[in-house]
Amino acid sequence: MQLHISGRHVDLGAAFQEHVEKRLSDGFSKYLDRIVSVDVVVSKEAHHQFRVDIHGNTGTHAGVVVKSQGGANEIYAAFDDAATKAEKQLRRYKRRIKGHHVEGGDKESRAQVARKYVLQPESHDVELDEKGAPAVIAEKSTNIDRLTVSDAVMRMDLANLPALMFFNAGNGRLNVVYRRVDGNISWVDPEGVAA
């Protein structure tokens, strides 16, 4: 596992870096045989709060990533909070993988290429163009995968995303899952013509 530890406006001592390396190698190896790379970023927030972001690439063909964030008044506690969340995500992921093998394997998953755009937030001072569209500040290719609803929720959790769009493996329709403010997950499955 390739591990990159960095600090934003924080000096990271050798003891902390050893703690991170040991905790992640021990914790992650319990759930996955290999993780290609892990980035750990430590930053200092207001009021003496530390924030730790962990981003891990599992290297699987499914494109599964692990993202977690932790915070506390002490750097070790902030890291341990983020590491515990990442391990919890991996534990759920491993449980789902075992469930798929028991059920007879994963269904064929095909991704459809799409364009992903990043839009500039609307400001009351800025006029929109004639079509009423906000300014596009970035654009890139992305894949919309064919997944079961439970796989989509798992990917959303692992990547710590607020929402995930996917083609429903059961009916072929474009679906969305998203995390609600109350912590529950909503699933949108429009009726209509399948893709």
C-alpha cells in the first residue's frame, strides 16, 4: 500500500506518521487483501480543531474508493475518528462482497460514459447567459455504472458522496440514491422507458 501523509499548516512528527502507517496497514488489511494507495491529509480548523481526511483507492475494477473524515481537538483523536469511519466502510463493503459470492456472483455490470460538469455557484450579482444556464468551470468524462440498489448505496457510502446516479441492474432505468438530512437514504426510480 502506497501511503502519503501530508499536513496543511500542521507539522506532522515522526511518531504521528508511524501511528498512521500502523493503524491503516493493520486496520485495512483485515478487510481487503490490497489497497493501492491511501492519502491522509491533516489540517487545522478554527478553534484549535484538527481535521483528517482519508482517501483510499482499492484498485478494484469496480472503482471503489474509501473516503472518510474525522475531527477532534487533538490530532491523534481526529485521525483515529477518520480511520474508524474508513474501517467501518470497508467492513460493510467486505460483508456485501461475501453476500454476492453466496448469492451466485455479481451480475454483469456495464458502465455508460457520460459528461460531468462543475458549475459556478449562482450569485445574485451575476447575470446568466441567454439560455439561463450558469457558467461551466470544469468538465470531464465519467462513468454511470449498472448496479443494484444495495451496491449503489455501498459505493455512495464508501466514497462518502452525498448522492450517486446509476443504471438500475434490475430494470435498466437511470436511478439516484442520496443521503437525506435525517441520515436516511432516499432512492429515486422514475417510471418510464429503460435506457
